Amino acid sequence: MTPPAAIREGRIEDARVLAAFARRMFAEAFGAQNDPGDLAKHLAKSFGREHQARELADAGWTTLLAERDGQLLAYAQLRAAPAPACVGGGEPVELARFYVDGAWHGQGLAHALMDDVLAVATARGAQTVWLSVWQVNARAVAFYRRRGFRILGEQTFHVGDDPQTDWVMARPVGENPAPA
């Protein structure tokens, strides 16, 4: 399937658009399951324009943007970060964020974006990609499993003042299971 978008590396001038998109994606994905006050705290802390500009400027981060006709459809962010103890393998890199606009689910965009994520991880010399995903996010967990990620443990993720339990998932970079 031909991806419905062009995927490119984010630049600092993308910070405003990325911040708005990231806020919207997180709120759409998790708003119904979270206290509005906690959600607002998390969005303000994690997805402001200045925050995104810092991440885009940081050499330890790589941001991939999927666009079509000037519209942002999806994004992924990898970062150099210490892996939890349950993650084995050499030279791990974290897939910190991976979001696809719901209008583009089921059209191959997530698989195309994940292919680019794995290519970036390879270029960075990583041997393992790890992530954390909220245990109640069944769609995301199923996608990551189809892409070769395995549950290795748990860690806490705070949405505002609410501690939530995430699965820690990881996969070797070199394995590339066919998209389901």
C-alpha cells in the first residue's frame, strides 16, 4: 500500500503546528479516560510550542512528521533516553511518541511511519527500540505487537497528578515483521 503522506524530519519552525497537533492527538486518544484537570496539566506541560521547539532543536531527539497537502497527519518522536531495566539489547532508543490522526487509521500511514522510525533508529546505531504505552490503549498495543514489539514490563506515567501504569514494550531494530 502506498503511504498517503510524505514523511520528513521535523524542523524547529514546525514547533507551533506540532504542538497544536500533539495536544489534539493526546486529548483525542486519552481525554475520555482522564480527569479534565489532570489532562489539562499534562497538555500544558508536554505540548506547548516552546516545549516542542526544545525537542526539535535537541540533537538527542528525532521528530518525524507525516504530511499531505500541507496538513500534518501523524508524527513520531525518538529520543536518546535511559531504558528501563527490563529492556535488554544494545544501544536502546526510545520511541517517545507515536500518533496518527484517527481519520488516517487503517490506511497504511502508521506502518509507513513505523518503517521510518526503525530506519532512523538503525541510522542512529540503535539495536533496540523501546516504548511505553498505556495498558488500556488496546489499539496501540495491538499495533505495536504486529510490528514486533513485546511486553517486557511496566512503568508509571503521570497524566497531571494521576499515576497510570504503562506497558514497556521493545523490539530489536533488525527484525522487521511484515505489517498485518
